[in-house]
Amino acid sequence: MAYYFVPKRCPSTSKIMYVQRQTALRAADQSETERGVRLWVYKCGFCGTWHLTHTPPHSDYGEADSFRSAGGHKPHSRKRGYKPRRR
């Protein structure tokens, strides 16, 4: 008989719960190695454990790549008289 590990899931987000940040970081590294998917780690405000997400952290949290953390949009010009195009 095979034994399958079923991880605990957060009741709020249904994401896998990691008690330690280091365990979540290892899972994120493993995901990038095996599947080529980059994941970030954050602490859940509901359950207090660590989760993985596809969304990169905001620049407020020290993300060096502000272009990528801004959702992939180019920064707007701050020149005088600049008018953004309407979409």
C-alpha cells in the first residue's frame, strides 16, 4: 500500500501551509528547478504560516526590480506636459 502525504491547507486561501519560512523557500527553489516556475514566499495574515505565490513582492518590500514588481508596465514620464495615451 502506498502512502501519500497530504499537506495542510489554509482555510482562507486554500494554499499549502509552511510553518517555517526556510521550508517555504526550499519549496519555491524546488519549483523553479523542476518546473521552471519562479515563486515568492509571503506570510499569511489569516493563518500566520508561510505560503507561495506567483505574484512578485511590491517595491515597498525591497524588491530591486521595480519594473517587474510594477506589473510589467513601463514607468510613466515625469516630464512637464506629459499626457498619457488613453487605451
